[in-house]
Amino acid sequence: MTRYVAIIRAMNVGGKNLVKMDRLREMFEECGYSDVRTYIQSGNVVFTAKHAPARCVAAIERALTIEMGKPVAAQIRSAAQIAKIVAANPYARRKGLNPALLAVSFLSEPLGAAQIKALRGVKSGDDTFVARGNELYIYCPDGYGRSKLAIAIDRVLTKTTTSRNWNTVTKLCEMSMLPN
């Protein structure tokens, strides 16, 4: 059995894809997962499963698509992977950095050199990013919601991605490490 974190794209954002957290937990349990816990109303689920990540993603996306009547993408990471993401934060030692302005984009696969180059070409003021594996750490000193870089991610990347602010990432890490 493995403890996972599911990060569901565009869940309960801007009045779209509205699913109550009780129903979301039920859906995960109907998929055969246990110890299901949600965090805030934006599609963050910690759960335990005996299946491999790809099989879990397929089941979760299928259940969400049936529930919502349209395709919904999800990313999952094991508890160990989330802990490594937190530990690998390239901005952790930067003095004066406000963690509320840091986000992580979870990617379906690593970025290629051309995609990194395209993101570097985005005129985005003081925004910076670091690509590490299947994650993109993004620091937006003027706020993620106003960031041209954050907006460009979906346009520039051809990979499925969903982002979470740093506080959410660390909370999901903490939740995934709690006893079942």
C-alpha cells in the first residue's frame, strides 16, 4: 500500500468543476482507495492505494469525467515524492523570499529544453522558475495571479500541468506523512 497525493486540475476554481469535498472523498473510496482526506476546496486529495500511480490516475480521471461530464486531469505523487519536492525547493535558502509567492506546477513529464527556453522567453518582470524533474518551481514576487509567467505555462507547455502554492504543497506533504 502506498500513500499518494492527488492534485486535480481546475477543481472548484472560478465557480467551475464544482464538487463538494464529501463527494470527492466518496469518489476516491469508490475507486477502492482508503484513508482518503481532502485539503481545502481545490482538488487536493491524500489517499492510500495498492495500485501503481498510472493506474490510480486513470481511475481518478475516469471517475471525475463521469461525475463532471467532461475530462478532468489529475497528477499524483507518492508521499515520498512530495517530501522530495519540498526538500528540493530551489528557493528555500533565498533570503527575503515570501513563501506565499512561490508555487509548484506539477507536470505529467519533465520539460524539454525547447519548453524551458520558451518559458525563459516570457516577459514576466521579476518572476523566476526552476524546472526539476516533473515539477516547475515558480516564484512570482508580484503575485501568482498577476504573473505573465504563470499564465504562459499552459500556453507554452504541451504537458498536463496543475499548480499549487507553496503553503498547499507543504500541507499536503505533512498530511501524506501522517499515520493512516
